[in-house]
Amino acid sequence: MGWSSTAWLFEPSLKKRGSFSASDHNPHFCGILQADARGTETRQAAQRQVLLSFSSATVLRQSPAAGQPADIAQMTQAGADAHLTSPSLRPRPAPETVSAVTRRRPRKRNWGDDCMWRTIRVVIGIVILAALGVLLWFATRPPPLIVQGEVSANRVDISPRVSGRVAKLNADVGDNVERGKAIAELESPQLTAALHMSEAALAVAQADLVRVNSTRPETIAARQAELAAADADVRLYQEDSDRQAKLITTGASTQSRVDETTRNLEAAIRKRESAQANLQLAVAGASKEEKALAATQVEQAKASLNQQQTDFHELTILAPISGQVTTRVAELGENFSAGAPIFSLIDLQNPWFTFNLREDLLKGLKVGDSFDVTVPALGDSKITVKTTMINAQGQYATWRATRATGDFDLRTFEVRATPAQPVKGLRPGMSVIASWPPAER
């Protein structure tokens, strides 16, 4: 029998456990199959090697005399026996496992690499634990409270101090005005007339003061002339009185005539005395009391004039601050009473932020502390502000507790803060948002 027929006869016998088992009769074959179980091609190559061995053994066992092959079963068994008894094909001990066949030579251990890898594992473990701690902290902490405030600024209502009619308007809503600029003018005929009267009264008082404080030569001469006339009258009436006294002794005159001349003499004497006093006053000037009274009248006239001038100047309305006009009520030709608002201005140079907070939210906050806020109208940029005032609101702003909650009343406080740096575009009325409690700066 040739090689092909022997292989054809032997290959099916491998599949029959009853006729032949390679694992029971050939441990070397079993080891080869176990070692090459990872691939089909390797396993088929091992089978072909075993078949080749068995075929060679079968050819050697054939009878040389007969020249004919034995029974197929006997030939198969003979081939197996020849294979097992062949010194060159003596089986070797099979490895215990597949890994024993493919095991590589152990590498020499490097303690430096082990230390490095151990350090890397420790560092990675620490980083993982830190990350877990941070995540746990963010997950367990309470969410920050968002509080809303408002941008505020100084607002000034401009009203005239005197009544008048609007004659001129120099500003409108939206205009930016500087402090001291004339934004409106009024007119009032009554104030104009009162101003002129005050000016005239002052002129009269000043003239009287000058008269009192000055001594004129012509006045002294007039007083001297009056005194000389009085002396002449006294001499005349004295001579008449003496003549009548002599005539009455002779019976040439009557008593009534004597009495008349006596009265005339006495009147002349009094007139002379008055002329002497006037001359002395003219020479000495006015008294201290008269001078003081004249000076007081002058000061009073000046005060009246100043008041009238002030009222007249109030007809021109000036901007008290630098700002922007937000309201204009007046129209040309309108009459306005004193105190009625005509314009409203806001100061855009010094805005501030106002927050109304319950007192339980003020823990740790004090005047001078700084924190960050955002203004939605200006974007998400942070604005650093400084606390300038913490003031309690009225009772109307108190948070009332209820018996069901078991809490207590909490008052509301106004917290005012100003920007640390000027903020462009900030206007009163804008909303401002802050995380509470604010982060420490």
C-alpha cells in the first residue's frame, strides 16, 4: 500500500476514540496539539508530521515474503507500535500547560523602574483623591445666593426762588450741562421796580449821612447872622423898656405899655440864646447820635438793595451741578411760582450701587469692605466696589416672622457701595447683581 492510501486509512482512525487515541498512546503528540492549539494551520502541520511517522512505521511492518499488506487494522496497529518503539521517535514528556511551552526567559528585575512606577502610581492616586475631594466639596456646598441691586445717583430738582415768566430756555432733556451754566431766564416787572426803588432809597440815605458828617462855612455864617440880628433886637427892646419905665413915673405912659415892652425884651433875649446855640452846633457839627442814626439808615438802604438785587438775579436759573437734564417742565411764556420745579438733573460722575438686604445676610460685612458685582447692561465684566454705608431701613421694610416657622423678625438694611474705578456707561436705574456672601478681596 502506498503513502496516500495509508494516510487515507489512518486519518479517519484519529477521529474514532474506540479504535485509536493519540492522547492515550502518544504523549508527545498530545503535547504538540496542546502547544499549537492557538492556530488551525499549526495544528494541521502537526497532524501531517504524525501521519508521516505512522506511514513510515507501517511500511517497515509489511511482510517481505508475501509482498502483500496485512490487514488494515493490523497495519495500523503495527505502524503505531513501530512509532512507539523507534529510538528516534521516543516520546518526550509533555509540558503541563501551554504557557510552559511559550514561556519566555525571565527578565532580570530592575529596582529603579519599580520605584519609578510605584511613585507614579502614588502621584496618580493623590491626584484622583484631590479631584474627588474638590468634586465632593462643590457637590455638597450650598449654592451661592444671588442678590440684585440698583444703580443710583444724585438727582437735583431745579426751582426758581422768585416768581416770574419764562423768557428764555437754554437746555433741553438729554443735554449735558456744566455747573453754573444759565439754563433758563425769567422776567418780573415787580422785581425790576422794587430794585429801582431800593437804589433811590440808598442814594437818599447816603446824602443825609454826608450832610450830618460835614460842616459847611455858609451854614456857620448864616448862624452868625441870626445871632447878630437877635442881639440887635435885644438892645432895641431893652431901650424901649427903659424908656417906658421912666415915663410911667411921670404919668406919661401906662402900665400896659410897660408890660408889653418887657415881654418883647424877654422874647428877643430867648431868640438870641437860640441863635447862639445854633451857631455853636454849626461850628461843632452834628452829634454822635445823629451821625449814628444817619449811618444806620444807609446800612438799611443797602440791605434792602442787596435783597432786591438777589431776587432780581434769581430770575436767571443756573445749573447747581454738572450733569444731564432728565426732565424739563417749563415752556416759553409760562408763569412759575417760587419753588415749582422747572428742570431735573442727575449727576453721572458719582454713581453708587444700592442693595436692600436682610440683616442675617450682613454677617462679616462692614464699611470699607470690597467685593465684585456685575451690571447686565454692561456685559459680564466684574466691577469692584467698596462699601460706604450700611443703614437700617424703616419698619415698613422689616421681614416679619410667622408662628408656623418659628423664626424671628429681620430688619432690612440698605447697603451702599461705590465703584473703585469710574465705569463708563453706568446710568441710574440699571440692575446690578452680586453673589452673596461676596468673596473676600
